[in-house]
Amino acid sequence: MKKEGYKVEKLPENERDFERLLMTQGSVMSTYAQGAFDEFLKKGNPELIDKHTYESWIKNTLTPEKYAEVTAVYDEAPGNYMSKKVKENSYLAISRIQFGNIVLLPQPMAGLGGDTFAIIHGEKTAPPHTYIGSYLWVQHGFRADALIHFGTHGSLEFTPQKQVALSNEDWPDRLVGTLPHFYYYTIGNIGESMMAKRRSYATLISYLTPAFMENQTCSQFKELQDKIQNYYKTDEINQPAISLEVKKIAVKIGLHRDLRLDSILTQPYNLEEIERIENFAEEISNEKMSGHLYTSGIPYTKDQIISSVQAMSTDPIAYSLAALDKQRGIVTEKQLKNKVYFKQRYLDVAKNLVTQILSGREVTPAFICNFSGIDEKELEQSKMIISPLKRKFKKSNKRTDGKPSIPISSSDPSKNTQSKTAAHPAIKDSEKKPMHGMADKKIVYTKEQKSRARAIVEMERTITNIKKYKKSLEESPELEFEALINALSGGYIEPSSGGDAVANPNGVPTGRNLYSINAESTPTEIAWERGKELVNTTLAQYKASHGTYPKKVNYTFWSSEFIESEGTTLAQVLYMLGVEPVWDAFGRVSDLQLIESANLGRPRIDVVVQTSGQFRDLAASRLALLSRAVEIAASAKDSNYENLVAQSTTDIEKSLVDEGVSPQEARQISTQRIFGGVNGMYGTGIQEMVTSGDKWENEKEIAETYINNMGAIYGSDKNWGDFHKGLLKAVLKNTDMVVHPRQSNTWGALSLDHVYEFMGGMNLAIRHVTGKDPVAYFADYRNHNNFKMQELKEAIGVEARTTLFNPVYIKEKMKGGASSAADITEIITNTYGWNVMKPEAIDNEMWNQIYDTYVNYKANLGTKEFFKKVNPAALEEITAIMLETSRKGMWKATKEQLKKTALVHTQTVKEFGHSGAGFSGNNKKLQDYIATQVEPQQSTEYKQQITKMKIGEISSSNKEGMVLKKEEVFRGNNKSEKTAVNGIILITVISIVVLSLTLYIRKRKKNG
């Protein structure tokens, strides 16, 4: 920026000095850390805004009614948080670091404490004075010319009021004002990036995710896989003995726990169980792993480029080749399901091809056809099948300026497809107007022809682009900064789709303005076919285990998954109901049609959907479409199979009447199946409650909070956002299964807190209502060529073994800084969250393994030294989580384990001071529990540090090097799904754990 003529002054000499500056002047304190705030006032050089100035800005920015929302919660300005009184004057203290005409601000907390865990029905709480004051100072005090939110997922776009078409009564509109707003956002979170566009007028500038690499766990399973191969080769007489050897190794490694197999070493596993173990070990070995956090402006290393391109290219090639071989009859479905066979026959071949191309091998159509076993004519034919309209328009282009001709729509209407409905009393038949579109004779291809063409085109696209992927990854860091400078100069930012580079290679190069999809076209035809396949798999797996079909299945709708999978989860829900989409000539889903019971070949399965706020805002029309589908299914008069939707609707109606709801109202709302945050909330509002173990004693308290916070109806205009007490409970009855989407390679059940928040929250609510734990599955869309269902415990097992307990992963994280340390902390936090939500998913052995790795240092990886060097607060937090897990009775730790864990925790606090945040920040029950686990002298010193954090001084020696973990926003209205660990933001050339940094810029001429 300095080279471009911006006035940039007094920059720190190095990264460490910058980190110290951030910790000193960029602080965001807990509401109870008065001692830390006093120290900040002395040494943090805050911007002090006097009450009268602040109120004059308020008068020019907010309506009196709007400001009254603030004072009703936080009292008159400047409030009690981050404020200072000097004689007769009072001031707001704003954290900021100024480098000439560039100023950095940590984004303040968007909500403050109190009894934050009462069932608040999604209260629309205004942000506090400090939050408002920071943004108004930027507009009126600093008088910025541009604003950059630097790092994914701040809180501004989640502040209250309308979801779209903002007015001067909406907080984002008032706080951004007329400033040009740019948002530096990861490609891995396309769904939430749309919130920044819609609710804060942001132009997005995308940045890379961490590089992908092999997890190198295969060596752990070599002995196991060798024994399994011996088992296959051995005759039936000797197989039981070999099976016992396999079992002994599997039990020693602990794979039996993840697969729910027995550990009796005298009873051999059968063939099916051996195959499950083999596939599971191979899946762990092939799981993609991301390394330490991406640093803005710093290119991937050569090895990271190669491993990332391999991750982007190998699977599409391998699965396309396998699909062609299957159609040719060369391989069977059973062979392809064997992961070892698939790796040796396809993945290794594809990987070798990618290596050859990266080494310089020329790629031509002839080469691609030869590798694929096709001719060039079939290649062109396949392209025509996949994109007939696009190629037709290109071929018929008669313009001379090189631009495509604009197709002319026919006035002839397409046939209207009516939903075949009888009449449940709650449903009114509605006549649909015919859809108008192009009258065009098109060739109808079979499902097999489309599938073959898709595999060929995918193969050709991937092989052709391998070198492009490499170049895009190499250039992205520089392009990101160029885009930021270009944006500030008023330049055009090229658009791109989003998703991590493995799931969507079109997302690179970065430095682009991310865009979404047309919701009206969902589910697309390919999403519909994939959704049907996943439903068939789901029902087959459930029936094999339980002997019957599930009565009701819960699905979660998330925005990123919706965009990247083109509505595959929506397709699953429709097919569960036995209702199919009808596409018009433009590919839009304009109508629905009942699938006749005989054609469906099974009962209609009832559903219940929870939607994130992001999905609700992005695809409201799809929720209305789905509500119609429920009505259609509930009204169907099936004779071949049960109609569980109709049965459930009747049961819900009766249950509501029994609860005192009028018969008329009960009937009207009995078909409602879609629920989300009340009062426009974006999340469930339970995360902070879950991690504050002193605020709840019984899991039913969390379940009730979830049910009340997520009980709003989202189905049609007439009841959009309405809350009916008891309705969600009535709908949750008889729910047997929970299904959650997973589309990104950058997160999993353990590494993203919102998975346990949504999937886990729903699981807990169902257990609370029904008295039984539902089966939990991921709908895994990460590999676009191999969508699959995976049981939750298996998914947790894969992730834990490739991250938390994987020496390669830990060493990779140790190459990073404070944020990389916080990554590990976040995984352990979410492990605790799952233990609360679904206890059977997290066993005691897992906590013992965490203890051995991060407290007992059994692997001798140097983790203790790493945490102390880069982020002592992370070590403080890890040990606090473990001790809270013990206090709550979830980890059955030994006395020795407790003593050592408490010792590490208290010694860290003694050496670096208490961070004042996280599990032990304000949890007195946990603090007292920790104090009882150590010697009296250590206990006294520990309590003194807590007192110092709350009301006393914190010495500079203790503050140096200590990184405060993000204080969670308390109010539910800004909770949301996200792909970044709380507080991790990418700042120029370093990573640091702070709140979202907002970069405000005043551009001046070169002469300053």
C-alpha cells in the first residue's frame, strides 16, 4: 500500500513486534476482566470518544427508536463496558492501531453478558455502545474513505433486523454507512460470504484455504492390511485364526470403537466385519488433510502446490475412469466399494498421471482419449450431451462481433404438471399456472448415456486443467493483494464461484468476487439423481440395522452445501416424501409432482428440517417449495405402502389439540416441517451455553433452549417466522434419524463448532422429546464424483485419527503460530460439545488419548514447548476443557490424570497469567474444581491469578506472548455456521488469534 501512495507510517520492525502491538493495543476484553481493562487503558493507547461526541454521531446516524434499543439493554452512553470516567466526563474506549492513514480495529463483541442462557426466543438485541462507537468513529472521527473487513466471518452481517433490502432501521446499513466496503473472505465458505454481500454491501475478495496434503497415516495400518490380505488368501479352515489376528490388531489400534464392533479377542470377525475394517483403515489413509493456516501474500511451497493439485485432480480422474470401466463391464460395484482395490486400480493410476503432467507431459485430445479408452468423436458427443443448449447456441451464433446470440423464447407454453393430490383437510388444492418456455425438440438421453458422458467430460476437464490448477495456486497470493489494491482504486473485481479448491477447482485463482447460484434452478437434475441415490442408501442402511424403515428423518439445510451441491439435500428431502421436482424449459424447478406409491416402491417417509439463517435468506423460495411438497405427500392416498407423512400430520394435529391449541389452528400448522431461528436468528443460540458448564446441570436445559430458539416456522409467507409453542416438539416425535450435509474438505464434525451446534443440537432435542438417541449420518458431498452417507461416529473417528492424534498433522500445525495452536484447541472444544450432545459418539478412550497426546506428551512431539511459545492461552484452554469434561462426569479420568492435567493448567496460568477467556474464564465451579486437584500452595497461586485477571493488574511480562481466545458473542442473533475457528483471522503476513480485524483506509496523495 505504501508503494501505491498510501500514507503508511510507524510500521513495526518485524512480526513479533506487530504481535505485541496487537496484544497491547488491539485488545477485546471479557466483560468481567476489569484488571485487564485497567491495564489496557494505561498501555493500550485507546481512542477515547467522549459521551457528547458519541451521542452527536448517534443523532446523525440512528433514529431515536433505534437508539432506544441500545439504551434499553446497555443503559445510557457510554455504558459500563470498555468505558472510562474522568471527572465529569465519560468516554468510550476504542481499541485501534494506527499507521498513518491506515487504522486497524479489532471487531468488538456484538453482544454482552448477563443471563445469556435464559430461553430468549431469539431476542433482537442491539449491539453495545463499544460496537456502535467503533464503526461511527471510523465514519465520523477517523473519516475513512474505505472499509475492509479482513478475514472471514465477522459479526456485522449478523446484527439484527431484516435479512434483505436493508433500510435505515437495520444495523449493518447504519454501521457501514456510505463507505465503500470490501471483505477479504475465504473461498471455503461461499454460503456465509453471501451474507456479507447481502447484509453489509460488501464486495468480496477471495483468499485461499490452507494447502492440502497427504495425512501419511497409512504406515499405521500396514500390519493390519497385510493380515487382512492373508485372510483373503487363506482357506476357510484357517481363516478364523487369521481373523483373530486381524481383530487383535484392530482392537489395539481402536478401530473397533469407531465401527461399533466387539472387542472379544476369542471370537473372530466375519468376512463383512473384516471388509469394514479394511475399508475404514483405507479411508483414514486417503483422507485429505490441510496443513497450517494460509498466510496472506505467502505462496504455497512447491510441495504444497503439488499435493494440492493432486488433491484437486486425482479423485475426478479415478472415479471417472472407474465409472467408464463399470459401464464396460470390466469391474463390478462390489469391487469398486473395496477401497484397497479402488486405490490400487484407479487412485494410484490417476495420481501417477497427475505427476507425469506436472512434470511436463503434453496433454492433447488424443492423449486424453487414449487414457480414457474412447475416441475423439465420443468426447465431442459427450460434451454435447452434458451441455446441449450451450453448444447449440455457440454453434448457431451468427453475430460478427464474437458475442453469443441471444436465444429467443417461444410463446408456446410447456405442459403444466399438476400435483396429484387427494385431500388432507389441512391442504387447499391450488391450481398452478402453466409455465412458458422454449418449444424445442431435444434429444432424450438415457440415464446411462448421461452418466457415461459426465464421466468423460469430467475426465477431460480435469486432465486439461492440471497445469492451470498449478498456475492458479502459484499466482493466487499475489492476485489477492492486487485485487485489494484494485478495489480501493475503484477497479473491477472479477467474479468466481466458491468452495475449497478440491471440491471446486473453479474457485482458483483467488482474489475474486464470489457469487452464489440461482436458487430457482434447485435441485438441479444431477442433484436430484444424486439425492435419490443417497436416500436409497440411507434407507437400505437403516433397514439393514433396524429391520424397518425410519418413520421420520431430520435434515439440516446449510447455505454453502446448497450452493456447492446444487440442492442435493433438498433433493433428498423431496424424495423421502415421494415428491419429485418439475423443471421448466429454462431449468427452473417450477412445480412438483407426486411419485405414485407403486413407483416409489416404499412408504413415504416423513421429514423435519432445520434451516440455518443463511440458507433461509438465500433460498426462501425453496423452503416454500418444500412446504408444498409436504402438503402434497400428506394428502396422497397410497394403497401400496404406508404414508408416514399423513400419519405424522394426523398425530401432530392431535398432539397440538391435547396441548390446548384450537382444532382449527392445529390443523392449519400440522403440515409444518421446516424450523429455524426465531426472530430471524442465524444460529441456535446454544453454543455458549454448552461450553459454560456452570450454567447448566442437566442436558434437558440445553434441549429446551434449542427447541425454543429454533422453533420458528419457515414455510410460507402467511406464517414466515411464526413461533408456536409446542409445535417443534410435536413434529420431532418419532424422528429416527438425523442427516447433516458435509461439502467442504476444510472442516469436519470435530473441527467446526457449528456441526455439534446444529446436528448435535437437533440430536439432543430429539433424544429429549422421544427418549431415544437417533441414528446420525453425514451426507458427504466432498467428492463430487462419489457422494456417500457416513455414520457420525465413523466420521469422528476418521477426523480424530487424521488430525488430533496424527503426528504429521500436529507437526504441520506446529509450523504455524498462535492460530494454528487455536485450531487444535477448537477441535478439543468441539469434542466436548459432541460429548454433551451425543455421548455415545465420544468414548472415554478418546479423552485418554487426548490426555496422552497433549498433557502427558506421550508422543514426544514438543507440543508443550510449542504452545508455551506461540499461544499459552491455548494450552490453558485445552487443560480447562479436559478438567470441565471430568467435572461434568463425561471423562472418567484417573486421579493421576486429573492431577497432572490440573498441574499443567495452573502452571501455565502462573507463568503467563490467566487469559480471562474460554472455559475457565468465568466458570467459578470449574475454577474451584481445578483448585482442589493441586497442592494447597499451587491452589492459592492459581486463585490469585484469577483475581488479578478480574480486578488486579496484569504485568507486562505476563502479557507478552499471551494470546486471548475470542470471547464468544453472547446473543444468539449473530451465531452462524462458519468454516474458520473462532477468532482466527489472516492479517497480512502473519496469523494471530484476535477478533475479526476491520481495516479502515484513508487514501491520500503521494505527498501525504
